[in-house]
Amino acid sequence: MKTNTLLSIVLFGLFNAVIFGAGLILALGISQSATGTAIGIAISALFSIVVSAYLALHYAPRLRARHWRDQGKAPKPIWS
């Protein structure tokens, strides 16, 4: 597999967990009925899959050193 594909898979899992968790908290906190909660959880799951796939495909190339060499600048360390 290509490196970008592997990075996208890992990032998808991370983004999906965070976005779904936030949506789940909203769905459980806002809804008063069982039907509304079920619909909110389903919407949260679909939304998190779509958004996390987009974010993973967008951020995966930026995690590689090749991206920063092509831009003409080195990545800055976090601690600076």
C-alpha cells in the first residue's frame, strides 16, 4: 500500500472517533425522546464518516516530508 493510503486509514479512525463522540454527546444531550435520540445517533454516525473521510484525505499528504520539501520550507517543530 502507498504511504498516503495508510496515513489516511489511520487518520480516518482518529477523526471518526472524535467527531462521532462529539455528535453522540450532542445527540444524547439535546434529545428528549428515544426516537429523537436514535435519529440523532444515526445522523451523527453518517456525518462523522463523511467528514472524517474528507479530513483524512486532506491531511494525509501534509504529514509527509515530501509535501514540505515541495513547498520550499521545512516543517516547524512543535516545541518552537
